[in-house]
Amino acid sequence: MIFLPETISMLNRGLPPISDQQIEDLFRNKKLDLKATIDKVETFSDLDKFRKASDVILTNRMVDELLDIKEKIYSRDLYGES
């Protein structure tokens, strides 16, 4: 998946980047402190800190490293469990 600068900007402004009822409800009804980035080093330099600090994680693919915080994950993973 390619993240366009517009998508990153929308996320950082608290706007849902896709038209999906579940995601739109999440953005509308939860107080989110968002910081979107495509910089893997910034995101995963301290995975434990990232996992603890995140209330919600939007991800393209579910990965094993996030299974223990599955309740925080929102994913449109077509090949795994969403």
C-alpha cells in the first residue's frame, strides 16, 4: 500500500482517510491522539513504547508483533485476521 502525503496529512488532522463506516465511527466517537508516519525507524525504534502509547493502530497488515494488543488494531487485511 502506498501512503500519499494527503493521507498522512488527513490522519494527522484527525480525519479518516478512507470511506469505511467502522473507521469513520472510530474517528468520530473516540478521542484520538494521532501521529501518522511512514518512517519505519520512527515507528518501530521502540516497539514496546509504541504499543503502550497507542490507543488505536491502523495497519494494512496484521503482524505477529502486534497480536498481544489485537484489541487496539484496525486492519483491512484481506489475507489474515482483521
